[in-house]
Amino acid sequence: MSDVILYDDNYEKLKEIDWDFENETQDAIAKLHPYPARFIESIPRYLINLLGVESGSSILDPFCGSGTTLLEAQKLGKSSVGVDLNPIACLISRVKTQALSADLIEQGDYIYQIAKKKYEEGDLEVPLIPNLNHWFKLDVQKAIFSLISEINKIENNNIQDALRFALSSIIVRVSNQESDTRYAAIDKKAKANDVFNGFQLAFKKLESAKSGVDNCYEAKVINKDILTVQKEDIDKKIGLVITSPPYPNAYEYWLYHKYRMWWLGYDPLDVREHEIGARPHYQKKNGQTEMDFYRQMNTVFLLFNECVIRGGHICVVIGRSVIKGCEINNAELIQDIGEKIGFVLVANIERNISATKKSFNLKYGKIKKENILVFRKDR
């Protein structure tokens, strides 16, 4: 059972919810593309409903990941802005929140047929990607390359995004990587036909899941390092922030999308270099400490101070970390940052994370509980 501590009696409604959400289930759209350490849908849904969003203002998620906050905002009739450094995260967020072209299935089937024909003709030169033979069988490499080469020729950005999303969603499945949450090589017996058939099934599932979904509320997605984002980039009045920043030294989002990025033409090493919280920053000699995380999040909160309207709320979901053998209470760091900038903490919700919903690398984060801090901007 979650524990809700209130610092303002006007927020009693937050106590009516069990924030553990033990019976949480994903909707069809959320299941379309794997994403480790996914933000559960009920958190933004209830925060939006309980806190409200002033008319004419939008919802911001500066670490939007797979777009959960943006999609929930859209379902509830609110416009939103999402920021993420990871291009795969941005691709997922865009596709989840944009209307699909009526020609998607026709175009997808055409790409499937042309790519398969080129694969069978055998005149394919796979790009140079580090350790590719370790992670992908040669015929699988050629099948993926034949598909992405044809997808990249599509001029309609909406269709190209949707088909890149479909291909990205199956890349780990047809690789030698054990799973989306375990970075170890095993022989999964994947073949070229698994690539082609998986791709075709993926774009058809996407079309089916999005059929009849109302995407008329804008979700703006910015592929940028949040530490470099300016108020002008957001370009909207923000009435509510809902986000879950990366826990320091806990997860490596870049790593579990590394080969998706390589195949789709992005640079995962650049993402690793700038990813807040990524383990390599903390594991090396003279590595980062919790104070580096503090300074980074302080920069993010200064952006909130510029963008969030008076009376708006900032909600941050954060767990503990272990850095150099010491347990770090990240919620205390976030509370200190918010209050020093001038936001008022109105609630601190401690929730349990279900063991069945935990993700990878828990030996580094030891994440069993997390906090939802709710601030209000009064001036």
C-alpha cells in the first residue's frame, strides 16, 4: 500500500488513490514497442485528473521515454510536450501520438515485398556496425538492412516513422540478445524470414492498435539533451509537469536500444555520453557522484521555473540509487532542488514497485520503492 504525506490539506484527494497500482495493465499501443523501465500509465493518468491543467496550457515531460505521459495527456484531451535525448524514445513517442497515414498497410506491404526480393537477389552490403556478427546472424543482418534501406527512401515522414517504429520493435527479438532487459548473447535461432514476417506483423499491429484513436491533441516531441533545452524550444505555457528522470547508476536506456540506434542510423555512443544517470558515468575512476545528478536536475528545475505557469504543478517520480556503495535518497535531492528554486512541496507519495514490473540492472539500483513528489509553483 502506498503512503501519502500531505503538506497542504487542499490535496486530500491524492490520499484516495493506492499509488502502487498492483493490477496495472498496458493498453494495446503501449505494448507495441519494447521499452525498459517503462513509466506506468496510471501515474500520469491520475495526476492529470486529480491536479488538472489550466485551460490553454500544456503538459511537459522532459524525460518522455516511450511517450506514456504524452499519450495519457492526449487521451484526456490535453496537449503536451516531450523531450528525450534518445532518438528511439522520440520515434516511439511520435508514432504513439500521431495519426497514422491511411496508406500505411499498402506502403508497408510494398516495402516488405521489395526488400524481400532484394534480399533474395543477394546483392546487399551490410553497413559497418561494431560487433554486428556477435549480435546478429548474417542472414538476419541482410534482412534488416534490406528493410531499412527501402524504408529510408519513403518521402512521407509519417509513414517512414511508422515503419521505422515497426522494424525497431522487432530488432532485439531477431538478434542474439537474450531479451530487451538482459544484455547477453544467446543463439535464438532467428532467420531472415523472422525479420520479414515480424516486420509485417508489427506494422499491422500498429495500424490495428491505433485504429479509431483520437490524435487531435498535439504532442510535440523534441529530440534533444534536456540540459540544453531552452524555454523557446518548449514554446508553450506549461500547466503541469509529469516526469520520471533516470535514476543515477541504475538503468542504461542507451544500452538496451544500442543496436536499434545503429540500424536506424543514429549514434548510441553520443547518447551514452550525454545520458543522465547512465552507469558508465558513475562506475569509472573519478566518476560522477550524486552531486552531479543534483546539478543536472537543478538545471532542469530552472527550466520548469521559466516554463510553468503560476499555480501549475511539477510531479517527479524518483527512486533511490546506490553510488559507490552508498544508498542515495534521490527524492531528498529533488525536494531540496525544488524548494530552493521556490516551488512548494504539497505531497510526497511513496509507492511500492511490483517485483513483476521491475526492469534490468536492479543489483545497481536496488529499487523497491519510489517517490512521487508533487510541487506547486506559487510565484
